[in-house]
Amino acid sequence: MEQLLENFSLDLFVKQTVLFVALIFLMVKFAWKPILNSLNDREEGIKDALDSAERAKLEMENLQADNERLLKEARVEREGMLKEARDLKNKMIEDAKEEAREEASKLISQAQSAIDSEKNAAIAELKAQVANLSIDIAEKVIKDELSNKDKQMKLVESMLGEATLN
Amino acid sequence: MKASFKKIIFISFCLAWSTYPFALESLGDTEGKKGDPVNTPEEINEYIQHHVKDSHDFHLFDYFSNGVKHEVGFPLPVILWGENGLTAFMSSEFHHDDSGEVVVERSGSRFVKNHGVIYELEAGADTVKFDEKHHPTNASKPFDWSITKSVFGILLIGFLMMLWFGGLAKQYKKKSVPTGFGRVLEPLVIYVRDEIAKPNIGPKYRQFTGYLMTVFFFIWILNLVGLSPFGFNVTGQLAVTAALAIITLIIYLFSSNKHFWSHQLWMPGVPYLIRPLLAIIELAGTLLIKPFALMVRLFANITAGHIVVMSLISIGILMQKDMTAFGSTTLSLVLAMFITVIEVLVAFLQAYIFTMLSALFIGMAVEEGEHH
């Protein structure tokens, strides 16, 4: 303790106190405050940057999920549209075929009836022609037959002779 | 320009370091009588005792030529506030005298220097006399504002800290990541903030960090400079460590809150009869033991380190008869080298402990009671 007190110099104590307090104030003003502020700012900046990067990543992920969903929807829609188109096509072909078939059968039946009526007309005309021709022939034959009196008389006589036999 | 100045400082440190043991050892190579090189145990003891004390001039080393001792060093200004007001002169006026024989007359006052203390002689006296309690009988002690070796060291380190950390602060204005020497300093600043201030003080760490940083770098750099052969022993001065400890005491007393004092004076959770006793113990701890421990720990560690290093170096002188010059020099070099390496660690450790304990005491004073 004696040694300690002997080593203690009040002058130096006062000088150290004054100088050190001055040093603290100078260092705080010109060094520590700006350094700590800048370090804080920098660390907060880094933290913010990391946070926003994380957010951006999440957003990206969301976006990607959205994209995927949209793509899926689009694919489903395309599929649906293609299916519809295919159905429509088939139906149209079907309809066209049906229509064509109906048209054809209608045409065929029309043709049939036309043919029938033509045929009937032709037959009728033919009949009339034949009748006329027959009548003409008969007339000519009869005229010719009747012009020969002897022959007539002979015929009548033969007929009469047959009638008597009956 | 600035960079080259820093380089010169760095190189001079390195050079000085490498020549450390030789500067002292060269003292021992001639056998001699009184006034010759320091080579007896008593002289070495005195030399060491003298070294760890503050002094008024900056003494680097001595050398001998033609039997005459030449002291190499430079004088420092002596500033005294005595009976006749302020006086200033260079310490070379005392001609290296430390026994009170050389009288310096300035503005009507007469000063002598005895064992590192300057006295102002009364009229008629021409040397200082002491009574048995070592009080001067025919002289008074003026207040000594001198730039002593320690004050020179404090000013130098203060200047260097302003230069380095002020430079670092300036760098942040232009860029967010420092370059050059600032890149070395920045992790240290972050270390003190994150490892010492934050964990020990808690959320209110910000307003105390400035003090903790100053005290940490001040002690650390001065400890390291003390290991250089320039012969600083600033952190081994009781007055310096006392000032540091008292500043810590004042800071934690002035920042203490109600919760702290309620625990100091009327400790909750213990029987009422014990509370006054605990209050006495707690008060003694807060007001005396903590700052006293801070003061003595730093002083004793650094002073002991200096004494051990110098004692090991003096092996080279004292053991020459037993071990030959080569053997004793080798032994002292090897031992001194190892102990110096340990001292480099101690330099950091003591700065860390002082700062950490200061932070811890401040943390105890500002702690809020919610989580109890």
C-alpha cells in the first residue's frame, strides 16, 4: 500500500484525467459517432437488401407459381378448344353427310317419281299410239276386207253354216 | 504524404522492437566502478525501478566512449505552477540530474528534481531536505503540468487515435467499405461494439460505446507501445489507471437507475435483518472495490510485465560470470522473447478486461428490472 501510494502521482492523475476526458469527447465527436452511424447504416442497408432479396425471391416464386397455373389453365383451355373444334368438325362432317344423304335420297326419289311419271306417260302414249295404230290397221283391214263383196258373202255364209251346226 | 508518414511510424516501431534487448545489454560489456555501465544487481534494480516510473525527459539509451557516459534521448517541456505562477523550461536544464543537486532558476523560483519529482526550494536552500516521513522540509511541491514521458505518450496515442479513427470516419463519407488501414481498424471497432458493449450493457449500449472504444484502444495501443523500447510505461502508472477507473466509476454512477439503487440499498428477496448488511457490502463494492480492482489490475499487470521483461534481459548481464557471455545472452534472449510474446497477449487481454468490466459495471447500473 505504501509502495502504491508512493507510485501515485497526483499531477499525472490530473493530467491524465484532463487529457483523457478531452480525448473521449474528441473521439466521440470526430470518430466514434460517424463510424458507428455509418456501420449502423451499412448494416441496416445490408439487412434491408437481404430482406428485399428474400421478398423478391418470394415474389418470383409466386410469379412462377402463377405462371405455372396460367400455363396449366391455358393448356386445359387449349385442350378444351381443340376437343370442341374436333367435335364441331365431326359434327359438321356428320351433318354434311346427313344432309348430303337426305339430298341424295330426295333427288333419287324425285328422279324415281319423274321416271315413273315419264314411264307412265310413255306407256299411256304408247297405248294410245298402239290403239290408234290398231284402229288404223283395223280400219284399213276392214276397208280392204269390205271392198271384196264375194268374199264377204262367202264369209257370212260360212259363219252362218257354222251357226247352224251349233 | 500521409501514407508515407504512417509507414515511417510503422518502420520505426519495427526497428525499435528488433533492437530492444541489445540496447540494454550493451550496458554490461565493461567491468567498472561507480558511474560506469549498469551492471550490478543493485544498479539493475534501480534502473528497472526508474524505468517503470514516469520521468521528465525521454531517455532512450546510454553509451560509453572513452569512459564517459553519453545519454541518448530528448528533453521534454517542464511546466510548473508554483509560488510565482507559471514557469516553463525544457527538462534538459536539469542535465539528467535526478538527485536534487542541479538548481534551475526561473522567474524568481528555484527548482530541483529529486527522484522524478520537481520541488521549488525556499529562499536560502540549495538542495531539498526531507524529514523521516519523506516530506520536504525546505521546499514546496509546485503543481507539475509538465509534458512528462507518460503525458507525451498519452498525447502521442491520442493524436494517433484521432488520425486513424478520424481517417476511418472520413472514409465512410465516400464509401461504405473502408480501404487500407481502415480495413484493419473496422473489425476492431465492430469487435468492441459487438463483443464488449452489446452483450454486457444490453439495448442501451449505444451511448456508452464511445467511452468503451476510447478506453479500449487507448489502453491497448499504450500497452503495445509500452512493449517497444521507447520506454513508455503509461498504463503501468497508477495515476493513469486510477483516472481511467474513476471515469468508469463516474459513468456508471451517473447512468445508474432506480432499479440499480433499490437493489443496492434494499435488496429484495432476502430477510430484512440482512438487508442493511448487504447494502453496506454492495455500496463498498460499487464505490470502492470495483474501481479499485480496475485500477490495480491494469497497473499491476503492466508494471509486472515490464519488470519481468527487464529482469530477464538483465540475466544477460548478471549471469555472464557463471554461463559465459554467450550462454547468458542466449538464455536472456530466449526467455525475454517468450515473455515478450506473452506480454503482447497480455497487452490485448488487459485492454479487453478493463473495457469488458467497465461495460459490465455500466450494464449492471442501467439494467431494467422487468425480467427479474
